[in-house]
Amino acid sequence: MTPILFYGVPSGCSFGSIVALEWLGKPYRLSRIDMPEVVQSDAYRRINPVGETPSLLTEDERIISESLAILNHLGTSGTEKGLAFKQGTAGFDRLNQALAYLNTSFFNSFSPLWYTLEHDMKPDAKQALRTYGAANVAKAHGELEKMLGKGPWLLGNQRTLADAYFIGIARWTKYHDVVDRQTYPGLQSLFERLEDDPAVKFAHAIEHGEEARGAGGFLGHVSLERALSEISDL
Ligand SMILES: N[C@@H](CCC(=O)N[C@@H](CS)C(=O)NCC(=O)O)C(=O)O
């Protein structure tokens, strides 16, 4: 079957998996999952019991959740393009390490900030969380700037799936005005280069519900109901 990526809107971390699929160029479909309404529904929990996006229905009809697992799964077909590396190689370990940092420290640095936007809170508590989140986001930006070094990509002179995942998280600064990316010149330049990438433009258009032309792999959207009906052992 043609894989289906269940991606969350608005502005989910699934963005990186959409970019990765575009870069890989193999056939795939998308299923749009509204957050928090649909992602928390009983229907979607049949795909991912945790009630989170992304999830990937694979070619051989398995469901994988968690960005790190999805990107490593996709990476197996991206080694020839240099987007990922064979497990057991130094390249794999470097990519996995970068993905893990992005998926834990970088992703989670925004969590307190999202919480303040999504919950009614007393002003003092809100300010405390915002201060904590701002410090974490700044720290993670500082660490990533060091990791990037001369770049131009996160792993050096080769674009990898870490860059795809990075851009989906890095754009969250537009919702939380806590760092000025210009003060991290390497990251700013990486961000701008990625924003200019056709796959990233495609992923933005998809998220905004606009007509989007990808590199050729995208075969259209399927509803959650249709996707569920295609999975034989659910
Ligand atoms: N550890 C998971 C985190 C996934 C996650 O938190 N997804 C968010 C969107 S970025 C989500 O689906 N949230 C559910 C909600 O908003 O109710 C991963 O890396 O895939």
C-alpha cells in the first residue's frame, strides 16, 4: 500500500516528516488531523493510542508513531540520496544524535510556552512558565548554533533528515516571541535556506490547506475514516 502520513494542524511537528517525504520522492499520501479535536478522538487513537501526530502507515501496513521512529524508518530509503545513513555507521549515529537532540531538548524547550498559549492561567504562573520556556529556547538555540559549526547543514556539508525536522520546530519562534534568531547567524542562515526549499514551501502550503504541487511523491489526501478502512487488522 502507499504509505500515509497522519500530520497534525495547525503547525504540528509532523511538518518535518512531510519535508522528509518530499525530499525522498517516493509515493506517499497524507491524512490531515486537526488538533486537538481529531487527534484526541477515539477514531484517531486507533492509529496512535497516545493521541499525537505524526503517525505513519507504512507500505507493509504497520503504524509507526514518534517523529524519531518515523524519520529513522523513512531514512532507510534515503541513504542513496545522502539524507540518512545505514544503521551501524558513524553517519547513522551522528544523525540519530542530532534528531534526538531536536526531538527532546529543542522540541521540549517550547513546551512551557505552548502551555501558556493553550491554557487559562493566573498571570504570575503564566509569567513564570514563559520565563522558563524563554530560557530553554534560548539555551537550545545556543547549543544548536554550536552544533551547526560551519554548517551549512546540521550535520555539515550534507543536507539530512535532521534539517527537515529542524525547520518544523524552529518556525515555532513565530508564535512565541522569545528569541531573535538573528543573534544565531548560523541558525538564521540555515532557517532561511530551508524556508526557500521547495519541500518546505510545499509543507507550508499543505498545512494552510492551499493547493500544493510537490516533487512528485505526493499522491493526495485521504480522510481518517478512509485510512482506517484500508487497514485490515485494526
Ligand atoms: N514525541 C512525539 C511528540 C508528538 C507531539 O507532541 N505531537 C503534537 C503536535 S507537535 C500533538 O499531536 N499534540 C496533540 C494535541 O495537541 O492534542 C513525537 O516526537 O512525535
